[in-house]
Amino acid sequence: MKASLPFKYITSEKNGKHYVIFDFRDDEGKRKRKWVCTNLSVGCSNKALTAMTKEIVTAFYEEYLTGSLTKVDPAKKPKTVKAESSPNSENEIEFRAFLLKWLDIVKPSISNNTFIGYRGVVTRITEYFDKYYPGLLLSELTPLHLQQYYNEKYNSGASASTVKHYHANIHKALRYAVKVDFLNVNVADKVDLPKMEKFEANFYSKEELDKLFELFKGDRLELVVHIAAYYGLRKSEILGLKWDSIDFDAKTITVRRKISNSYGNGKEEIIVENQLKTRASVRTFPLIPHIEKMLKERKYLEGYYSKLLGPDFDREFDGFVCRDNTGKLISPNFVTSHFHYVMKRNDLKKIRFHDLRHSCASLLLANGVSMKAIQEWLGHSTFNVTANFYSHLEYKSKIESAETIAKVLGGDNKEEAEDRGKKKRK
């Protein structure tokens, strides 16, 4: 880019050729982008590319001043420039329309839950660009547009993780635009994202969980809350449990499906997904006696109310474990809202339902279970995910390290090291 010129330019590659890309504004102040092919192959020398770029820029500048940008012939001493908004300029499309088109294209290749997430993010993105850049073409999108969007979201209270999530969706969409020749470069590669904050999971202690269990006695969510705390299952995994996943003879419980939800026409739609996202998510646990007892009670009550209500018993989700006494499936939305209501009504330390999963992990870790075993228990796809979440809670390994270095270097006895460890835990 040359600061002395009334336009900016860069070189890029497309279809095995070098292009010079110009950014400038027309007489009406509207931003334009022009692509000029050098007719030089990607394997040409830097010297040849530099010379041809200089030649094309000089000719473009002359034509820019006269306002008569026309064709450049790179094989000759150029006096005019061939301008292209993109190699597929006939496929001009608005940025917002392209994002919606991309959603339709990727829908068959991703899970329904992932698609719902993508759709929510795209809706928020298009709302912003409709407000601040109505009618912006995909070919007119610049890194500055995206940078301003990310900064606005972050300054308005969105976390760095949320901004990164928006960026990931935009980047994937623009990567597809490059793949199908709607764009030559992915402008999302040229932005700066806010620094990620280190996530520290929130959790309940054993005493706090005991109090929570007492509050949920007889509640519709009683079984759901206990399974979350004892097994650390995700909300979608608990609601996806069916009786065919419970083997009372073999004393096992298997996670193999999940329940999610979406909102179409303002109404919650329940979605059953029979295939989990990763292999690590499919796992079998020993059936803990306490949970076994609760499951058998639930199965008895289901049979009782099924006979009592007869045709009025809801049979749409027959076979699923987590239903109320009328047979209606407990929905993901109800779990979230009702759990929050109980927290607020009883003035408990505020946690999300998902934090019961973290509570399970923290108790396992505090009682000597290895990080690798916790990874398998929680169904994390990699060890790093588990370590990033819970490494700050691994007191035992730190105490052992302190005792070892004190013993090797001297100046401390074991009792003093243990006392420091006990104080730290308090």
C-alpha cells in the first residue's frame, strides 16, 4: 500500500495467476474494489511481479486521475487498466444474503444443534450490518467492517469468548466464499480479536449440594439434578436418556443420545439427536446405587400414572426417562428456567445448571481422581479441555510437589508443608 496514492492496493493469487487488487472510492464516495490480472503465473520471479505491479499501478493511477478506467494489457506497456470487482463479479451478493445462503448450504452437513447455534449467531450479525451497513455487498466487506463489529460487541459487554464465537462463524462463511470464487481472500483473517479470559468453572461444595438436593425433593427436576451432580452429564445428555440406556441387571447407565430445542414461530420444538458429536461423548457408567433407587422409583411412578390417566397420559416421548407425571417430556428450556427460579427463590449461591457438571468434576478431583479419569467421566474430547477447566483446582498434585521440593532442598519438614496445603485449601 502507498500512502501518497489516493487508493490502496495489494497483490493476491487466484487460479494460478497474480492479481493486483485496488481499493478506492468513486466520484460519489462509494467504495470500490478492482481486480487486475497481471497474466503472470504464481511461479514467476519476485522481480517480474514487482515490475509488473509497478507498471499496472502507474497505469491505474493515470486512469484514476482522468476518471476513465479501462483495459490494461499486461503484455504491452500499459496505459489503461482492466478492472474487475472479483473473478465472479456477475455473482454480486449482499453480505447478509450470503450468510443466509451459507446457512442453507451447510445445514445438511452439521448436527441440528450446531445449525441452531449457527442460525442464532448469523441472526445477530445480520441485525448489526442491516443497521450500520445496509446493502453492503460481500465484495465490499473489509477487515475494518468486521473489526468495528467485534469491537462494538465487546465494548457492549460481550465476552471475548462470545466475540470469538461470532468470528468463527463469519470466518467459516467467508472461507466458503473463497472456495466458490465469490471472494479471492478471506478478510476475516485480517482482524484482531480481544484477549481470551481464562475460564474458571463455578461449582458447589458437598455441603451446598446437600442443601440443593433437599430443596429439590419432590420437584419435577429432582432426578435430573441428582444425575447431573452424580455423573456430571450435560443437560442434553440427561434429557436424552431412555429406559433402554439403563441396564438394571448389569448395573450400567449409557449415554448415547441427547435432547435439544429450537424455536420456530415462537414455539419451543424438541429435537432428539441419536448421534452424539464425538466418540468420547458416548460412554457407559456404573449404576450408582442412589441413582438406581431413584430410577426405579421413577419407572414405578410412570407405570402408575400411565394406568391412572389412560388416554390422557402423554405418550409422544414414550421410552424417555425424564418426564413428568403426565408423561410430558421435561424440556431443556424448563430445566434452565426452573433451576434458576429455585436458586433465586431460596437465595442460594448463583450457579447455572451446567455448573453441576463442574461441581461433580471438582469433587472428583479433590478426592484424588486423576485428571485423565475425569476426562473420560465427563466425556471431553481431549485431555486439554479437562485440564484447562480444572487444573487450578488440582490441590493434591501441588501439595505433593511442595513436599517433594522441600524434602530435596531441605529447610522444611513434611508437617510444615502439609500445614501450608491445608491453609491453602481453606
